[in-house]
Amino acid sequence: MDFNINNSLASVLGFDKILLNDGEHMSTKLVDIMDITLLKVMVNTIEGSYNNGQTEGAIYTFFPGVAPGYKIMEKPANPIYLPVSTQKITTFNVSLVDQDNKPVDLRGEDLNIRFHIREF
């Protein structure tokens, strides 16, 4: 198998650019089939959310419980209410990002999220 060519599956299967002869081979790196290991629902109006000691606007994080390509249906078991960072909400920006804060490509599928805001 020739992994020296451009756009080969080498990195996905954990191999460097290499030519493999007949026989059994073990990759030197982890297989990287799933790019997304965590989904985060981000909003611009909360405070009190942290990731590795840094503040961020994640109101909810989860691992998708279905295989890639299947509909994700997620409901928080024990919702945690975070403080709103403003006295008046004039804009409410919502995004879905991965563990690296990269936007998730939903490939034209709708994203439906229900928020529950309450006064303390």
C-alpha cells in the first residue's frame, strides 16, 4: 500500500507517508476517524462557563451518542443555569462548535435548540 501519494488515507489510519509491503502493519499514531469528539453549544450572553481554566460561552457540552450522519437528539439530564452577562439581551448569538471551537458543518440540516431562561 502506497501512502506516499497526496490525499491518501495515511493520516486517518495513523500512518506516516510510507510504502507498506505485504504483511501485517501497525500504525505509529492513533487512528483519526472521528474528527469530532465533543460538541459545544455556544452563546454570547452567559458567564460562568470555563474550559481548562479559561472563560468561554459554552452553555452545554456533550458527546454525540449516535454515529456520524445520524440525527442527534440531545436533552440535558440535569440542567445547570448560568448567569446572563447583561441586564438586557439585545442579541442572542448561538453556534455549535467542536472540541477545538471550530464551527460544525451541519451540511444544510436544521439546528433546533430550546433555551430556558429564568430569573433568580
